[in-house]
Amino acid sequence: MRAVVQRVREARVTVENETAGSIGAGLLVLVGVHQEDTVQDAEYLADKIVNLRIFEDEAGKMNRSLLETGGAALLVSQFTLYGDARKGRRPSFTESAPPQVAEPLFETVCRKVERCGVFVQRGVFGAQMQVSLVNDGPVTILLDSRRAF
């Protein structure tokens, strides 16, 4: 699984002009699922999301996690994170998991983050979404479970 993790002051996802999810301070996480990902990948990603120390402490150093700050998480499924644009001009998405594989793994990430005590909002899986955010820092981190094992 891949994730783009952005520290935000606020973030929102809308579908057909209706707010599907909205948070204040915390993390906006765009999640892509690879066709060979498993529950182990989802659990790894969720653990990283809640424990990644990218929030400032009293000394101004990035030393606090989402759990420590009490921030929220907005998780948005994004199959294009596995887009391959090395050849030609149009990306190939053949490495992205099909919806019947991706959706349950995306939900596993969401549920595990929630079970850690984080307030979680979600985008709408498979929908055409508009995502807006105020990036704080800016701080943006890339995570990839396939590089972890």
C-alpha cells in the first residue's frame, strides 16, 4: 500500500457538492492499494499513520504523533497512487488493486486507525471526489508498505 500523508490544519472531501468528510487539525491521507497487498500491508500503514512523529513538540521539533496530539484523520482512497508513467504519456494503472480487493483493505486501514482512538473521516470509495486542504508546514510524507518488509 502507498500513502501520501499530509499534516493539515483542515481538510475536506466533497462528492457531488456534498461534504463526505471533514477534519480540523490532523492528517489527510491518500491511500492506494496494490493488487498484491494483504491485511498485513493495511495494518502496517495504519500503524505508521497513527504513530508517525510529524507534529511539533514544545521545542518546535517534529516529535509528536497523531495519537499524542489528539488530531483527526481524513482517509481518501486513491488508486492513481499506483499509476506508472514511465512509458508514454498516459499512466498505466495495472498495479492498482481492483475495487473488490482495494475497498476491504482501505476499510481495514480506516478501522485500525479508529481503533487506536483517532477520529476518522473518509472519502467515498470509487467516487469522483474533490479534496481541499490547508497543508501545515507544509509537511508531506510518502509511505509504502512494499518497501517495509
